[in-house]
Amino acid sequence: MNHDAPPTPLRPGWGQSLYSGAAGVALLHAVRAHTGEDDRDALRPWAAAMVKGPIQAAPEACGLYEGAAAVAYVLSFTHTNTAARALTTLDGHLADVTRHRLGQAHTRIDRGALPTLGEYDLISGLTGLGAYHLHRGHQTELCDILAYLVRLTDPLTVESQSLPGWWTSDSPDLRPSPQWPGGHGNLGLAHGITGPLALLATARRHGHMVPGQTRAMTRICDWLDQWRTTTGTGTGSRTWWPGLITRDEHRRGKLQSPGPTRPSWCYGTPGIARAQQLAGIALGDPDRQRQAEQALAACLTDDRQLAQLTDASLCHGWAGLLQTVSRAAADALDDELAARLPHLSARLDDHLDHDGPPHGAGLMDGTAGIHLARLTTPVNTALTAPWDRCLLLAG
């Protein structure tokens, strides 16, 4: 990792991007300083780039991965007096942002309209803000978001068809498209309904409950069960979930996908399985927990799935798979997942040796995320600095 001053920003907001900008690299150095593997000199230039210029706190542009929430999330790991003072100010802004966005969401539900993905998802929506408030221990804002997620699971009727309340009018590109008539149902952890499920479950594990929370989790789990698919037989069987459901598939109740997609954190079986594992633990449902763990373990031995990983990144690639399995292994009912971690780490090394690291330095699509995934194994002290709450992986 390059510890020199960060490069010149390539785009507006680069500094405040947790996904691909200076904020994500600052998070790496903050965690490394926390675990004694870095000194604060490595953090300073990236932190300076992160806070250079006005911090974006407009409600429509402020999600966990951009703007005030991204900056505040990183500062929460720096443990300095200056950071503490800045956090007090930022938390006030984020409380206002949360209230504003909740008001818009409840108004939309009252109209009976379908949500956009950006209303509720982890990357830019209310689930991401909920993950921040859970991380910071903001009970009021967190519970208000949990109550909204409960409402999100109430069915909607559109064109005489009953749809899950999280069914979106968007395409997977996060905007309406004529190529996606009727929108879609999104199962992914980054943009879909397993993000809210993971937040509802993790909040419950930490003692945060609102009326209807159990019902909401059960509704989501029942829908995931509907689209759970098993291919093969005997020891060669694989359980998996699609990343997306089209309106036609929903109408017919039949999946058209030929097989599992890429086993990534963002959309594939690993992220979906981890959310269900968390739900099984929170609901006291060992059968669901075991089923999720078995599905995750099976994808680690499926060469067809693994061959679809074409980069090393945290979002789409090998680092994200390693991080997801590391967290799932720490909570698992048996040691099968933990036993596969050395081989998985070796596969990440092989990929880096053969194809090299990503071009960028960012958290989700660059080298910072890879370094953090290497830090976070069940025997590493980085587990005491749960940086991956922004991924909704830390239980």
C-alpha cells in the first residue's frame, strides 16, 4: 500500500467517497493504526484529502458511502479529540438527513408507490444510514429506520398484482429503464432486500427492537425461501439464490436463471447467505442458520461459481468473499467455513500474483479493501475494530 500523499482527486466528491475515494483508504489506515500495524502518519494525508472542501450533507446525496456519513464513519475509527468534535457536528447533520429521508419514504409508502433502490439500500439508502446509526449507538435514529424497514415489508398492489413492498421500479442500474418493464426484485446485500434483513437482524442481536421487526424479518426470509434453488444431487448439490427477480419471473413464480451467479459480497450467494445466517441467529432459528452456512460452504467448492470471480476487490471479488466467509465462520455452528479460510486466502493470493492488484486504491474496488480483508480473520485483532459494519457483515 502506498503511504504517500493521495493522488489529485479525479472527480468531485472523491475525497468523501467511502466506496472508491480517499475516505475508504483513510479507513484502512485508521484500522491499521488501531491494531498497531500502522502509525498515524500514514493516515494523515488521506484524512486531509477526505475533509478537504465542504462536506456534503444534502439529504439526496448523503448515504453511507458518500458525503457526511462516509466521513463520519471513518472518523469514528480515529479516536482523537479533533475527530470527536467533528463527529458531534456531523451526527447532528446526519440526524437531520435521516429524518428528511424517512419523511420522504413514509410519504411514498402512503401513496402506494414503488420505492427506488436508493431509498432503502445499503450503499446510498436508509439501510446504510441505519448501519451508521447502529455503529454509533444512536438509538432514536436507528429505531426510526427499523420502523421504516418494517413498513417496507408490507406488500404493495401494482396493476392488480401483489408485490413485496421492497419491489423497485428501478432497473439494476438504479434507475428506471424500458429494458426492465415492471422493475425488479433485488436480493443483493449491496442494493437489495438482504441489506435490510442484515440490519434488522444485527440490530436485534444488539438489543434494538421495534414493533413488527420479527414479522418483517420473517417476511423477507420467506421470500428468499421462495427463490432458493438447488442444483445437482447428493454431495454435488448446491443451494443458491439469484441476484435479481424480473417481474415476469415473479408473475410465473419460476426462475429463468440457468445457475448461480458470481459468488460475491454484493449480489451473490455469499452476501445473501450471510444475511440469512444473521437472521437465523437473531430469530433463534438454527435450521435457517445451518442452511445458510451450508449454502455458503457449498459455493466455496463450486468451480463454476468461483470461476466467475474476475477481480480481487471487496465488492465484486475474492477479498469480499474472504471477508464474508471470515465473518460467517466466526458465528457458524461448526468449523467447516473456518477450515476453508486458508484455501480461500490462497486463492486470493493466486489471483493477485497472476492478475495483479486493482488499479485504484479505494475500499470497495481497490487495494484498501483487499488489505482490510487480509486483516480480518477469526484470529486477528482487527476483529476488535469492526470496520466492516459498513458492509453489514460484522454481527
